[in-house]
Amino acid sequence: MASQPSPSDLRRAKYARRTPATLSELVGPEHGTVRLPLHLAWSGLTTFDLDQPRLQMSYYRIVLAEGQHDDLVQFLNPDLLVGLWPTLRTLVSRDVREVWESAFDQLADSARAAA
């Protein structure tokens, strides 16, 4: 009898399907004000000033948790993601963190360098 995947395994598989193949696919803004669509920011704030660190972190946390592949590509910036990752990784779920660090050595390296 085959064992059932755990809820965490199912969540990681969901996040892995959404993740881009490379960070270079990400073309999101690095500065300025961005309005997220309601399917991402469905509860609370929808407009984020990326030049304000707290709003920047909230924006990235929301996009990583709620975004589909096209959202991740459109709204995330590769340089900003790598730079924010040491702090951001503590704000996202373990499943998101594990998927992204497994997929992208740059993020795992950034986290290790900051430790």
C-alpha cells in the first residue's frame, strides 16, 4: 500500500510547479509603486511602494506565497529577490523557502552568507 503524501509535500509540489526555471526569467520592478491584482493581494493592501523596506517585504511575501508562474515572473525582480532573501526567507513558509532554495543556489548561498 502506497503512503499518502503529506500536506507539506503537496504544498511544496504546488510551489515547485509555479517556480520559474531560472531567476533570469524574473522581470519585475526594483523601485517604484506597484499595484498587485486582487488574486494576489486579496486581503488588505494592494499597492506597494518598493522603495519602502517594510512594504517591499510584504509585497515579496505575498507574491511568493500567492503567485502563479506568470505572477512570479512579472512581479519579482531577481536582484532584489536575492538581496532580500536572507530576511525574506524568515517571513515565508517553510515550504516556500525550501522550494526556492532548492531551485536556486543563489538564494541558498545568500542565506548562508548572511548567517
